[in-house]
Amino acid sequence: MRLWGGRFSGEPDRLVQEFTQSIDFDRRLFHHDILGSIVHCRMLGRQGIIPPEEAAQIEAGLRQVEEDFQKGQIQFAHALEDVHTHVEARLRELIGPVAGKLHTARSRNDQVALDLRLFLREAVLDTIDRLADLQETLCNRADEWQDIIAPGYTHLQRAQPVLLAHHLLAYHEMLRRDAERFQEAFARINVLPLGAGALAGVPYPIDREFVATQLGFDSISRNSMDAVSDRDFVVEYLSAAALAMAHLSRLGEEIVLWTTSEFGYLELSDAFTTGSSLMPQKKNPDVAELIRGKTGRIYGHLLHVLVLLKGLPLTYNRDLQEDKEALFDTIDTLLPSLTLLSAMLATARVNAERLAAAAASGFTLATDVADYLVARGVPFREAHTLTGRLVQRCLATGHTLADLPLEEYRAISPLFDSDVYRIDTWASIRARDIPGGTAPGRVRAALQEARQAIAACRAWTAGQRERFARLPDHTDAGSVRSPHG
């Protein structure tokens, strides 16, 4: 049925109803639609646009609609098309024709933009908190594994020894940038579009600042045409999510590699692995693999919305309905990926001996030998060449740099002396005593700073949540309960 539409003499075709409906996915905006409607209604009564007693009646009805939804008593039907229509239809059943006054001075165009911003700002806070959880797990394991040496890689070839804690804190830095990107996006999400109407504003004396304050928005939109057609904030979330998933995928890839027999650096808990239907010996890192695989799915959602927007004229076009499934699925993929990675790393076991042996093999100390010559006045390029000859000599004679005879060293350069044998993995690590380096003291300082950054991030999200908890009807109507758990 049509809730409105005197222009039409008949009902839409059943196939049109099925094709155009969005209630199957936008029902998750129900709480946000109720909250926005309550504040809009209050503003209408406060401004005298509708009688205050009718505004009170509508607000009471909206609370009942919310309660019905919480109890699972709302029957969703494709004929009612979207979440807004379902709310208004149930409100009309409860309080009669006065329900029609709720839609005074607004359009579904600015209404859906409002609902989506209310929803997404909560999703941002949930996302940042999950990022902080994973960062904290990384810091905890880095703290626990501070004395473990690992091989650092370039081109997936063993390159130089590093502390395992330093390796883990590299992922903390990636996630820290992710959290910053979501925080920056939040500022542009938290803008009130209500009041834009269908596209040109509304001819009523509305108080947009009142609505913005009541709903916890930091500002109001500056252009009504942009307000109803803007989905940049959706793209920003998707973009930040895509990059965050890229970082999770990189970590997942290293987990996959490190848990192989060929590497043998890490063992995952049975709780985060699966078996084979055929081979009884298998212990597969399926969670890490799926996170790696789902990353491409998030990239697809980002591209989908970018393509969706690129050809749209101003202002609202029905194409914009297609933004929600991409956004919702991105959130529903990113949040559990963060949670699972955190839990998986928290229960993983590391093979310190295998890591240390790998860090000391494969001529990982060759750069330190070159630096030994540099300290004795040899230009680095020349020292690099001389050390390369040493490596070549070791390969020819079956030696390592640690057991190559001193005369072999001196045959390459007379500057080598017996103190060259003091070069080992710990000496190499301690030598990198610069800000950002892998020296133990630097890693301890980085770990402390990382924990401070995590605490600051958690304080920011807690502050926003406290602020939203004071929004009207949060307690009695449950209107801003997080849908992400």
C-alpha cells in the first residue's frame, strides 16, 4: 500500500515493490529514525509549527513504536518500502491522523541522511574501540615478548635482526593511523542534515540549532542541496575501513606464514584454527585467511559507493539507497575481524628459539659488518662491496660470518680485527638506538607511548559516548543503543 501518494490512482506493481523496498536492510536504522523523529517533533511543538499538545501525543506514540520494535512486535512488509514508512504507519495505527503532522518540515531525503549519520557516528566509536582492543593486545604481547629476537624481512628475505616487540608495534602504528582516520571522519559525519527538506530547505520557522544540540551534532549543514545528496561521509568510513582491512590482511598474511612448518615461529590456539576433512594432521589458520580474503570484499564496497556517486546529478536520487548494504556489510565485516584478530593473538604461542635462530642466520649481520668498516673510515659504498665479498667467501667455503677465520676477513680488508666477532644479533639490535629504532630502550619507550595513545583514544570514544548518553530519550526509549554490541 501507499502511505502517501494522492497523485496515484493505483498501487505499484508487486515487482516494483520488491525491487524498490529497502526495509530488509534499513530496518537497522529503526532506533535512529525514532530518535530523530522525537527531537524533530519536539522542535515542531516548541516552535509552534504544530500544537504542543499534539507534539506531546506524537512523542508518546513514537516511544510506544520504539517499545513495540524492542519487543519484536513490528511486522515488516515490503509494501511499506522503508524504515521511515514503517515507523509512521505504526504511529498512525497508535494515535490516528495526527501522526501525519510528524512529517511537517521534513522529507525522507533529509530524514534518511539524518538516520545514517546517527547510525554511522556510533559505528565509528565501535570501530575505534575495537581498534584499541587489538592495539592493546599487540602491546601486551610486545611487553611479554620484549626479549625475543626475530628476523626482520625485506622482499620476504631475512634482512636484519629486530626485537619481536618492535615488529608487533609496527602494526600498532598502522592501527593508530586507522583510528585517527576514523576520528577525523567523525567530525564530518556529525553534521545535522535535517532541515534541508527534499532539497531546498523548508518554509517553516524551524530551529535547526535546537535539533542539532538535542541530537549531539557539532554543526548543521550549510547547503540544503548538498545535505540531501552528500554521501562523502559514507565513503570516508568505507575508505578508512578498507585501509584498516589492508592492515589486518597484512597481519593475517604474516600469521599464515609464521604458522607454517617452513617458518614455525607461531602456533595458534585450537580455538582459532580448523582441521581438514581429509588430512588429520592439518591445523589451518582459517580465521587469518578469511580476514585476508574479506579485505577484497571491503575494497569492493568502497568502489561500489564511489561508482554510485560519480554520475549523480544534484540532488537526491534513488541510487543512494544502494549505499547502505555496502556500508552495513563493511561494518559487519570489519568489527568481528578486529575482535577475532585480537583474541587470536592473545592466545598464540611463539617459538622464541626458532625466531632467534632465524634472526642469526642468512647473513642478517652483514650490514653490521659493513658498519664496522664505516666506523674505521671506509666509505659506506666501499664497505658494502667489501662485505659482499665476505658473504661470497662464506658461501664458497661453507662458513658463516660468525665462524669465518680472521685471516679470511683480513684478506678482504686489513681493517678487520678480532673484535669483529663481537657482532651478534643483540649487538646489532642495541646499535639501533635511535628514535623509532629496534634497540631495547627505544622499544620500551615506544611501548609506553603506544599505551598512552591507546588510553587517549579510549578516553575520546568514552567522552563521545557519555555525551550521546545524555541525548533525549536514550534511557526511556532506547533510541541510541549501539547495534554493534
